[in-house]
Amino acid sequence: MIKKLYFGQYRHRETMLHSLDPRLKIIYVLVLSILAFLSKSMNDMIVFSSFILLCVLLAKIDVKTIIKGLRSFYFIFAFLFLMYLMFSPNQLRQGLVAIWRFLMFILISMILTFTTPISGLVTAIEKLSSPLKIFGIRPRNIATTVSIAIRFIPVMFVNFERMRESMISRLADFRKMNHIKLVVSLMLHKMLKSASNLSDAMYSRLYNEGIEINKILKLKEYDYVSIVFVALFILLIY
Amino acid sequence: MIKAKNIYFRYEEKFILKNISLEIEEGSFTALIGANGSGKTTLAKHFNGLVVPDKGSVFVNGIDTKKDSLNARKNVGFVFQNFEDQMVYSVVEEDVGFGLENLEYSYDKLKSVVDETLKKLRIGHLAKVNVNALSQGQKQLVALAGVLAMNPKCIVFDEPTTNLDEKNKKNILDIIKYLNRKDKITIILVTNMLGELKYADEVIVLKSGSVIFNGKKSRLNKKIIKGAGLDD
């Protein structure tokens, strides 16, 4: 099954990016996403793309894996491009910039999820969202929701593929609305069942939304170097 | 260890469990057997307070699951039939540590308990592996490790051999037997396979939500098995 799950999967490697503090990685993802959105000139885009490529290399992510991971998004790329082509006054260039931005968002999140185990993300999200406690929001619930999404979204893709194949083998035609409706309702049913099973499993393992995870996060040398590096990169672009 | 007193459980208008009273001794190996839809899983979920009875009570080491299901659950671990849906985190060692996080273990203690548990089940080499990359047999062991790490006095296995090949079936059943015989963990094995009864000392047979047999395995006879709708 893992052969089909390229997106959102942590891969254990001994790299600098893997050992960075997960809180910093989340902040970098936010900063880089904003930067990608603000980049308009060709120069900015080339520098930005080179930086992301460097991160991919530093994280030792196999380029083939990325290409395969992007397969699921080809349809969205094509759709975005067509929309721009049809409705935007500046057509081609704007369409390409939109696709580039979308690609960068995907690559940035891929680097995060490839290099950070879910427990790291959970701890980081929990620590970063702790100020929300004053509004009565429990940080652990936010963190657990994110971790479950990361764990199960790829599984849902695989389930969808299995269901689609099994329907096609029985001559389903996905140009017909009733077959699309059927696959959507089956997926919803499966997702709700999985959610119910998971909720039972979490309660049986004493899930407690009130506790804070005891894992202590401390910034290391690498982390400070990365802060300087990212700051320099931001200055370089702007 | 576990005592159920006249429990009834209703889903919508239908009674899934009807007037069930039973006792499970500490250190015993009990098989809970019945045909599909006989109420086995629902009854098993009562043992760790995931489900509470509409009428009657379930006590785990004297704790009423209706009053304090959290502490009841600390005593009784549950390995679900669909172990795929049981894993919360995507890396093996993290998932095994999920219950320990909830028990508020310090990070160092959590790490050492997780390592020890994985080693015990001979899956230490899988610690850093993504759970989606595991075989069915390995997933089952990881699911068990997640429960075992919490050091429960009793573990309920809900049809643990479903979807496993013969080799993995034998492996998991041998491990369950080991946990009972060597670690003195009370085992409740929910099954519909008669062949798995050989591991148990006590047997509870369910039919349409009622207990039709509860006693030593040696007292079980063909008539009861046939009455429960199970093939001999």
C-alpha cells in the first residue's frame, strides 16, 4: 500500500532538516507560503524555486517520489490553468504563476511532512497553539486533529483507488452522475466508519484532551543556523 | 477481575445484549465465541467501558464502568478487529507511545517503555517505520504493542486473526498465549473460530445477545456449539 502513498508520509533519514525543531519548521512553512504568494517577478520565482529544491536535496527526498506524489494534483493543475486561460485578462502568464504557487505550496508541505514525524508536529502545534487556551480552545485537540488528518488522508486516497478499481471492474462508468454519487457515498460511509473505529481506539487508549504532552522542545545549534539562513533568504527576495 | 451483573444493551429498538451476568477471573484465558451478530464485540466493549450497559452494571476490579470508565479502561486494554483504524500516529514508535502520552509519562520513560515493548514483541526493527508500510501481521503486532505498553492487567482481543495468513495467525495466538501464561495477563479472546478455543481455559458462548454457555472448555459440547450456530 505504501507504494501508492507518496504525499504526506514521514520518511526517517539522518538529515539537518529532519532534526530541526518542528515548531520552527511550521513557522517556516507559513513564512515560505506567504513568500510564494507574494513572489511575482521571474527572478523571485527562480530564487524561490532554487531554495525549495535545495531543501528537497537537504532532506534527501527522492525526486521520483515527489513526481509520483504530485500525480494526484495534475488534474488540479490543469483545471487551474484552464480557469486562468478562460477568465483572466492576462491569461497565460497568470495561469503559470498560479500553478507555480500551488506547486510550491505542495512542495513546502511535502518537505514538512516528509521530515517531521507526526508526534513532532503534534507537539509543535500544541506548543504553538497554547496561547489559544485563553479562549477555551484545547491545543491538544487541534494537534490531534491535524495528526489524524495527516495519518488518514493518504489512506483515504488508497481506499478511493481500491473502490474505483472494484467499480470499474464491474463496468462502472464515472461519466455517469449516479456512479459518481455512489462512489462518494461509499467513501463517506467508509470514512465515518473509520472515524468511529478510531474514536473507540483512542478512548480505549485513554485519550485525554486536557493533558499536555511532556516532550520538551529546545532550540539547538542547527535551529539557530536555520533561522539566520531563512532570514537571509527573505532579505534576498525582498 | 471483571464482573457483569444482569446487563442489557439496546441499539435503536433492538436488544443486542440481554440479561448477561458473568465473571472473568484474574489470570484466566477466556474465549468469547458466537456467530456473527451475536453481540460478542458489544459485550467485549463493555469490559473496558467503551460501551456502558443500559441496565445492569459491569465492574472491573471493583470499578463500576458507568461511574469511572477511565480507570476501568486503565485495567483493560483492547485490541480492535480493524487494527488499521486503531493507529493514531504514522510512525510505529510514536503510535505505540500514544497511550503512554495519555498516561502522562515523561518523554524518557515513554521512550524506554516503547523500546522495551517493541523488543518484547520482536518488532524493534520497525520502530521508525511508517505504519502504512507494514504488513497485516506487523500492523497487528504494532496494535498489540500500543496496548501492551500501557501495562494493562487484562487485554481483550477482538477477532485478532481476521485477515491474517496462517503463519501470522499462529504467531499472534502464540503471543497471546505467552502473555497469559508468562506475564499472567488476563486474556479475553473474541472469536468465531472454533479452532482458536484450544488456547482458552474458559469459554463463554453467545447466541443472539444471550449467554448460552459459560464454563470450562472441557464442558463444552457439540450440542451447545450447534445451538450457537457455529460449525463444528
